[in-house]
Amino acid sequence: MKLSSSITLGAALVACTSAQSQDFDAGVPTGVPVEGNYTGSLRPQIHFSPPQYFMNDPNGMFRAADGTYHLYYQYNPTDIVAGNQHWGHATSADLYHWTNQPIAIFPGAEGEGIFSGSAVIDVNNTSGFFPNQTNGVVAIYTLNTALEESQQIAYSFDGGYTFTKYADNPIISINSTQFRDPKVIWYAPTQSWVMVIAYAQEFTIGIYTSPNLKNWTHASNFSHEGLLGLQYECPNLVPIPMNGSTEPMYILQISINPGAPLGGSIAQYFPGTFNGTVFTAVDGAARIADFGKDNYAGQFFYGIPDNEPQISIAWASNWQYSQVVPTGPLEGWRSAMSLPRVNTLANISRIGYDLISVPYDLTPLYDSVLAQNKSLGNGTVLVDYSTLDSGALYFEANISNIPTANVTGTLNFTFTSSVTGESLRGGFFLGGDVPFFLNRGYIRGFDNPFFTDKFSTNSPISNGQFCLQGVIDRSILEVFLDGGERSATTTFFPEDDLDQLSISTAELTTNITVSVAVWGLKSAWASEENVNGTVIGNNTMPSNSTMRRSRIGMYGMA
């Protein structure tokens, strides 16, 4: 994570404010969560967003032995722009219903930032921090100062709720201001920890190994591959199943910012093999994980078995405009996370080794079927969801019996505001090079030269079928094509609620069949709101959670 140079004005204002304050964290709670109101008309109801203020990269994600998912995130608890970076924290049993927890890791002094990183469960006590337990958590993060970005660790005795900083930090220091975002995994064949980390402006990912999370040895580099942009950031190395194969595969995901084809931030991935010290990509192609503009710095959960589909969450924004979107002044928060996604590899395209990403099980959110037509033909399905409290929908359309030649037809969807007439549109052309498009240009609540309004991809038809799945959640839309072979994340900020949906088909070749279904989704936050609409979060913390910031910012004795 690096604060983007394209938005430094807001960060500079934060720095000036901090310099004039005796306590850079004045008013930030310790031991209790930051409270938030989730009732705003732009506030997502099934995507995670912070209780207040500014959030960016997901950090330290892991699944505990009891099935609890832990999400940490880059968090400024003092302003609606980036700066004064902490690790916010939330937990969930199903990846949708989140409980806000107290801030997990604080900077220790003014001018420090707890930048992006990861967390692992040290089951075998390799670190020596946990002689009497198997659920000790170690966070590995970048400490950012004006002089250096160094790698540090903190350890948790209570399963990841409170942390103590290691007395002998830093664990890696190379006297660089562009060295960040460590992601650590356990590599069982060599019984060692493996770290991937960005030498950001050298376009290099370093690979380090360690027996104990404290002492690290540089093993190899992965350099100058794919899209370079201005810098590499937020690398992930993760084992991932290959559909139809028992071949052990990994992907190395690298985020770049700026330098995306559409501008600003983007993530790319490289399939390959890993032997404990060296990652070898199958080729040098830049494979893009999401064809929208609001999916960056994604991270995979630690604690998912190697032979299972891997679960990821990304930041649903873009550094070109993340610090000026209207949710800040209107509702007091900025940025949401993507839907949790389940990921595998498959040989689908001519290039091969495609990342397949679909939403994690939405079952806990299903409310009611709002529309269903199993034989639409050339026609239209209209849905008025103005009475749906969450404003969140899941929709899908399946096209079958598509011939191999002389194909015509379109499938389009439009979300509209019955008050303002604004609309969000998308669609698929069955002929030609089978393009799919999204268009947020008819939404009027946010105007910015970098807020690109149109996106497209191509979705070649296989086996005579095409499938569209989508989730809309007040101010964020995610679509998944052909079972997750392609996906896109896009944010939008209407002047009034979108509350009407139209799904239509036209000029379909004879014998093509279309089925459509729309489900309302329940708010994941409503059950946590008090009578004032405020989400308090978890106030029942372990006894050591009342530790003051001054102690949290100091070092432990281990």
C-alpha cells in the first residue's frame, strides 16, 4: 500500500492537521470499536465498509480454526482521506455478516503508518511467542515513515484481536522508502515461512524464507513481468487448484498503481509453479483479474487448505478518485470491499490458466424471489424493488442453444432511479466478437475526469451457452460472466436510489432460449443496528483489550 501521488493534496492536508495537533490519534478509541451508521442511501449492505472515515487495502486476512474469518484493513480513523494508517479489524462467520472489532494495530508515533501486510496462525510455535497455545497469530506489516519502509511483526495471544509489537523490530530493513506489503504463507515441503514483498519502483517482487517469522533470508526475485505501471504493490502468492488437474499450481498476484489500461489501479496475476524459493510463471502474459476499474490490492485468506478453492477480497475503489467520492461528505465514510470470491484456475481461453472467480455462497443473504422467467424469448422482465429495504439484488440470466454460426441477439440490463431517471446499464451482444459492456455514465452523483464510465470485455461462447450473474448493492455493482471466467467491479454514486430493474432480450436467433431470475438480498448490517441506526460492534473484548495506545505502540519483550 502506498498513498497515491495522484491524490497527495488530501494527504498533505491530513499531515498539516496532524502537525498542529499534540495527539495525532486524539479521539480514536482503544479497546472498543469505532461506531458507524450504515443506513445511508449509498452505504453497501452486503459489502464490507468501515464504520466511519477512510479505508483502503484489505490486510492480514485469515480463517481461524473455529471458522471465523478475520479481515484487517488499511484505516484512517481520523479523516475521510488516506493518512494516519492503522489496521482496522472485523470478523465474520459467513463473509457477509461482519462484526466491527476494535482497531487492531496502531502507529506508535506521529508520522508512522501501519501499512499493508498479512497475518498467519503459528500453529507450531515456530516464532517462540506461543509456548502454550496453537492459535497464536502473527501479523507481518510495513512500518512506513518519512525515512524508510521496514517490515515489522506483532503477535497476538487472543486469536488476532489484540497485538503486541515485537521488541526486536524491524525484521527486514534495506534502507528503502519503496519496500512494502509483505504477504506470508507456510510452505509445508520445506517447513518454512515464505514472504513475497514489493520492491515497488524496481518492478520486482522479492521472495524471502524464514524458519521462525523473525529471521528472514532473501531467496529470489520475480521482476519486470506483465504490466509495470509506476510501481508494483500488494503481492500475493497462493496455491490454487487447477480445474480438471491434480497438477500443483500457484498464482502470484501483483497490483500496480497507477498504470492500469483504464487508468489508476489494477491487479494482474501470473499462474505458475513454486518450489519453496523460486516462483516460475507459465508465461509472461499479463492476465487481468477484473475488467472494471474498482478492484485493487486483493488478498487471499490464510488458513484455506491448499487443495481447496482459495477465497479473496479486494478493495473496491481506485486511487484516481477514492479520496474524493461523495460518500465522504455525504455519509462520513469512504470505500468498500469487493464481494468475497471463490477462486480456481482453469484452461478456458486460448492463453490458458484463467482465474475463475465467483461470489462466495450468497445463501445467508437470500430474501425473496422478485422475478423469474424460465422462457423469456425476445422480451423484458421488469422489477420494482423500491420497497426492498436493503436495495441489494442478485440477478442472473442464462442463454442456451446458441448456434455456432449466424448468431444474432442482445441481452441488456438497466437499473434506473424512478426519481431522477439515472441509470446503470450493461449488456451482451451474441454476434461478432461477442462483447459485454458496462456503462455508469448515466449516473449523475459524482463527476470526475478519472471516473471512467464505460468498460467492456469479450466473452466467447462455449457449448452454446452464456451465463450472466450480478450483484448490485446501492453504490457498487459486480458482474460475473460464464461462471466467473470474467468479472468486473464498478462503483457508482447516484443522486437518488436506483430502484427499478429491466432485463431484456431482442433479435435472438430462432431456438435460442433465455431464463432470468432476480432475488432480493437481506441487509447484513440491519441486525446489528440499534434504535438510532448505529452499529456499535463488539464491545465484549478480552481483558487485555483496554491497553492504551501508548502501550500498543510500544514493543513487547519476546
